Amino acid sequence: MQSTISKKDREILRDLAKKQVELSNSSKMAKLRKDWEEHGSFKTSSRPMILIETGTFKDDIIPPLLKCEGKSALKLEEELLLETVNHTLYGDDTVVKDYISVKPHLTFIPFGIEVKSFFAKDSKGQTSLGHHFVSVLKDLEEDFFKLGKSTFGINKENTQKEIDLKNDIYGDILPVRLCGFSLYCCPTQDIVHIMKMEDMYTSMYDYPDLFHKMMSNLTNDYLEFFDFLESQNILQPTFNECHLAQGSYCYNDELPVQGTGLKTKDIWGYLDSQETSGVSSEMFAEFIIPYYKLISNRYGLLSYGCCEAVHPIWDNFLSDLKNLKKVSISPWCNEEYMGEKLFGKNIVYMRKPTPNLLGLGVELDENAVKEHIDKTVLAAKGCTLEIIQRDVYKIGSSPIKVKRYVDLIRSCCENHKK
């Protein structure tokens, strides 16, 4: 990468690094970190936190800002811009770091099967978001032999190479280092990547013993992977602005903030099961919970859920998890029910508003935004509230639209009381 970056592009990258450090060291950012610390430790004085996931609509934001010419430099420039644009363009509660984090280059291939998918093309012949996965399992009994042992590993050489290359360009200004990362584990997603959802559902009925065996094998592979990570001494503390799956942060006052030889019990983990949204709570209890409990027990703290509604599994699963600290309240979730269940608890009510509010149309429907967020604020009264806007792929206009959206949410949240 170093040899392909021109002197001109190198200076552009270094200027961006200087700007990031300047923003990170500002008094405004110091106040924001304090707000996140209060939020993460469930202080009664904490306020609702607001985050916008920019990565999914970055093509509407980043290209006009790019100045580099070389391909490698452009990639680095985009990474640096994504560190600051939330703060500079629309002012959500994204923390600007005074370093660049690098995750270890890990691999985990469930059942040893490479996932294959086909993507649709849009009207211009360009690859679009729409896609489907190629099924490997069609009949679980006939195809069970295809399920091998999961493979996993770490490429330490490439991890260090990434750190060294970025440090060479701007590390004297903006240090680049290996950072903590939340463990990510979604077994039902792994299965749907190699098996149609309807086939997964009917397999629970047609081949219950084989389905249990499939879940057990995959769970054991994940637990073995966790053992491997511990043995490789690769786990780093997950705290403060370390990334937490689902676009959040790891702020907390329970886990280690330094140290080596960490165990999975010392860090954050993540689980979801969107793929079983159509499964009854009874079947979820039989086929999913036993394995998800084994995995969640390995985490220090747990963040749970994505787009699935969590209220059907609260009483027979989530409420029993002592390390649960964040739970996703998606557009399909009963907000009021979950507000009652999380009232006064040290569990973050992590609301995911419908992406239609920001993603549809050129102009915001401000009344719809206010109505939607006011409903959330009322439902989450007495809860620690976090609002994360995810899954927006087009914003239809300039970043001004996103800034106005953030301002409206913040205004609605002013009346929130814990």
C-alpha cells in the first residue's frame, strides 16, 4: 500500500488524521465521552444517546468529499472520513477517536462451507443490494453429511501488516493499533446462509433430532473458537468507544479496561436470531434457547437482537440472562411491552427506528418523525434509552436531511425521563 500512495495523496491523508485528532481532543468530544460514560453505567443523570449508521448510505455522503487520486489512498481516505463525518455533518453522538482501531484478521467458516450468493442488478446494470444465498442443504436428512466441522483461524501477519502500513502513513499523528472487538455469533443466520428459511423451519418439525444435532455441532464449534481466541491471547478489552455489534459502543463500568490474557468472560458479546421470527416461542425455546444460552454464558456482557421482535422471547429467554445489557427494540417490536419490562433495569432500551423515516423521499416528513420518536420516548420512560438508526441505504438528498433528522430526534428526547 505504501508504494502506491503518492506524495500528494499522503499529505491529504495526513491532513485528515490531523483533523481527526483535533476533533477528538475538543472540549465538545470530552463532554460527549462523559455522556457516554454516564449512559454506560446507567446513571440517573444520563441522557438518551443517538447514533446514525452511515456505512450503509456512505455512497450518498463520501464521494463528494474525496480528494485522493490513487485507489489505495482513496480506500484509506474513505476510512478516515467515516471516522468524522457523523460529527462534522450531522452531529449525532458518534465519538471521534484519537487513534485508528484495527481488528484482528479472523476467519470462522460455519460447518466448513463457503457461503455463496447471487446479487441482483439495478436498471443501470450495476450490482444492487438484493441477493439470495445458494442453498447447500435442501433436505436435512439427505444432506446432513455435508455439514462438516467449522474452520477458523487468525492471520497475525496480515493484521500486523495493516497496522504497520497505516502507521507508516499517519501513525505519528493518529496512532493505529489493535483494539478490542465484541464477539459476534448468530447460529441461525449461519444456517440460513446455506439453507432456505422455509427448509430450516420444516426441518424442526420433520427432523427434530437432526436439527438439534446441527445446532449442537455449530454451538460447540463456536465455543471451541472462543477457546482458540483465548489461547492466542488475541482478546483485547472492550470498553468506551470500542465498537459493539449493531452500531453501538462498549461503554460500561463492569469489564476490564486493560490487561492481557483476557477470557471471553472479560469482554462484550453479541447474539441475534432474526431468522426465527416466524417460529413460535415454544419452538424457539426447544430448538434455539439451549444453544444460545451456552454461547451467551461465555460473554462478559451481552447485546442482543437486530431486526427481530424480542418481546415474544423476553419471558422465556432474555429475562433470564444475567449479563444482558443492551437489547434491540426493532420496528417490529412491541415498544410499550418492552418499556415495561426494562423499566428501572440496567439494560439499555436500544431502539431501532424504521429506516423509512430517513430513507424515503427527498424531504423529511417531520411530523412522522416526531410521532415515531415521541412514541418511543413515552414507551421507554424509566429506561436507559439509546436510538440507533440503521439500514438506511439512500438518503435522497444532502447530509442536511440527516442533520435535521438528528435534531428532531434530540428535540423529542429532551422530555425523556429515566
